[in-house]
Amino acid sequence: MSEADPPPRASAPRDWLGAPDTTRPRVCGAPEWRAGLKATPESFRVDEVLGFGPAGAGNHWLVRLEKRDMTTGALVDWAGKATGTRSRDIGFSGLKDRHAVTTQWLSFPHETFDPEAFQSKCAEAGISVLELDRHDRKLRRGTHRSNRFQLTLNDVTPIETHGDDLPDYLDRRCTVLAEQGMANYFGTQRYGRGHSNLNGLVEWGTGQRSGTPKRSVRNWLISTLRSAIFDHVLATRLEAAKLQRVLPGDLLQLAGSRSRFLADGDELVTLQKRLETGDVTPTGPLWGEQGSEAGEGVADTETTLAGTMIDRLGGETWREWFVHWRVASDRRPLSVHVEDLSWRVEGRDVALAFSLPPGSYATELVAELFVPIEA
């Protein structure tokens, strides 16, 4: 790699807004097989790995629960009513899929929590209590170490009649993913069924809806817009074959932390080696009022791509609201390592198991291997 390797050009970026998983650029290239996803909740299992255990003492209770076909929000609401605890006083780390069997941790203030009564109510509701002990603090968002996924994909069939057989295909692609990681897209699930969230951005941004959205609506609007910008930046960089390159001005993130630093042009060779060993990864923008936090070159590209996306979804209204709502700029890794990836072919089904860091989506790992067909 040349030390003068430039950032991806953005003079005429391809439009990836709302692109389906079948066309968005992938680390492994376009999938050659299709597979059914989430045929039943049992075919999509998620286990939250906290990374630490209950303290055994303190003013809170830490509880590990297993639920089926239930969102985290619904679980928290139910648990609040079951214990007489305000929902805002119940702590949780991550949001889990609804159409799945999931385990996750909740924390409760000890004043409103009766362990025996809670376990009885869980049994009546079909919720399993797996662990329960005292803890010294409320559980905060994003504090878990990872999520462990066990998926069963059904009706796996080739898109074309030629190419590798399924075991060879999976072995080849999973080797690449284990070595290089996966593209850390938010994915189309952030855009709503039928891209309804994107349509909402346009309606609010162009004045088709009058006034100012209330806070709950504002949150998903901003989340959707930031996701669209990030995915557009990632797709453009991946298409230009720059995802596995350290570019001058990259804001790099250390593995296993949120510590970040700018890539110095004089250290690109060393930083490239650190990228290849998994010690650092480039980040992309979670857009806010401060704009891009990357260095010169990368920031110019991100600003151009973000401007294109914002213009498509409402233009100046969103630029004004980013400032008015004080939306802070942040970063997200463009790629993430896939840990403990394994697969097994069972007739026309494929069993996948792997771990991802908080905030990364199993559906995006599946999309590196298959064209997903959700039930």
C-alpha cells in the first residue's frame, strides 16, 4: 500500500439509500446462496454476555432472564408492573430481537424487588429466571461485552447452479470473515418495513408534516438518518476496496474499547499492520451538529456523502434540527470482528454460531453469506 493512498473519491457516489441486502457491497462479495431466516423464534437465539457477574451485595438485584418472542421494551414494561418498579428504574444493557429466544440481564432497585414473588410471576408469564443475585449498581446501556448468536437457516438453496458446493462455500466465506471481520452496517431493519422510517424523514424534512416531532418520534428519526449516513459512507468505502486500508485522516478505534486516535500519514505502514492484526479499525460517522470528526481527506469525503444523504431526506430542515436538538457527533466501527464463528450443514438447513460486539447485527453477518429471506 502506498503511503499516499487517498480516501475513496466521493465526486459521484453511488446511491446506497435503502439498498437491499442483495445489492449492498459485502466483504465477501455478493452471496451465491439464499436462506430462510427467523422461521421460528427458536431458530434465532441470542444470549447476552455481560462480561461480569453479580457483586453478591449492594442496593440492586441483577437478574438474568430468558424470553421468547418479546422485545426488551415489552419485558421492561412487564417487569415494572410485576414488581411495582418504575420502568426508568429498571436497568438493562442491550435491546434484543423480538422474533427470537433471547437471554438478557435486568437490574432492579432492592426496595421494590421481591425475589420469590418475581420468580413466581415469571413462571406464570413463561419467562425463565436463569440467575439472580444482589448487585452494587444499576445496569447501564451498552455495558455488556458481546452477544452470542445461534441461528438455524432453513431451505438453503443456490442462486445459480454453478459454483462451490455449500460446505466449500461456507468454509471459504467464513474464513474471510474470521480474518477480516464483517461490514458493520446498521442494515435495512433500521429503515422500517417498506422503508417507512425513510419516508418519515422525507415527510418531516420537506414540511409534509407540520410542526416539530415529539421526543419519541425525534429519536427514531435521528437514529434512522444517522444510520442511513453511516451505511452510505460504509458502502461507498467498501465498494472502493478501502475498508481494509488505513487512510490518512482515518479516526481509528482500538479493539475492545472506545479509545480513538487520528491516523498520521507518517505512520500508515505501522497502522496498516495493526489493522491487519485486529488491533485497530477505521470508524465512520454517526452524524451530528459537529459534522465529521475524522481528519482532512476522510472528513471531506464523509461530509460530501452525508450532505448527499441529508439533501435526499429533507435538506436544510435536518441540518437545522441537528443543531437545534444538539445532536452530538459520534463514531462507529466500519467493520467488526466475528468471534467463535462456526457452521454446520444439516440437510437443507445451516446452523450458525458466532459472537458480535454490542450494537452489531446478526442479520448483517447472515447477509455476508446468504440472500436472507425472512419469514
